[in-house]
Amino acid sequence: MICIIVIDEIAIGEANLQVIDEAMGVIGGRFVPFHADQKFQHVIQVQCEMKRVSNINDFNYKIRTGDNVDLHPSGGVGITDLKGINEIYIESAGINLKQIKIFK
């Protein structure tokens, strides 16, 4: 499912998210940045260099479905964007079973 990734109501990109582990409520996929991501990319990359992921402790990440519904995963949202690697990955854990069904 294509979802919009948001920081503080700024749409920074989209991702085609798929179920990685249904029992744990994990979804993930390749992140495709929008122009607005440039405002955050350097900081995200520094965070990824330091701890391998930028997560909700760093930014107020939200995953918004095509139906304009924000997911509230108990395990948060993380983005991995390492300098020199031309692929950005997003993952989220702790999505409830009702919501994870829409990704199947």
C-alpha cells in the first residue's frame, strides 16, 4: 500500500509498505523522498550514521494511508538513509492487527 510519510504535517515522501512480520505488526518498504525531504535529509543521515536509524525520538514521523488515516504503531517509525547508499528504507512495528490487514 502506498503511504505518505510525514514529519510535523510536512509530507516528506512516500513508500509502498508491505507486511514484514504480521504477528509483530511490522511493515516496511522503500522510501521515495519528496522535495520537502531535503530540509531533513542531512540530519536524518547523521542520525543514521550514529545509530543506524532515525526514529520517532528524533522526528515526529507519521505514516498516513491513502485514506488519509494516520497509523499509531506502538513500536514507532524508523527511516534508514545512509550516505552513499542510493536506497532509503522505512519500517514500523507494533501496528495493530486490524490496521495491518490493509497492507496484505
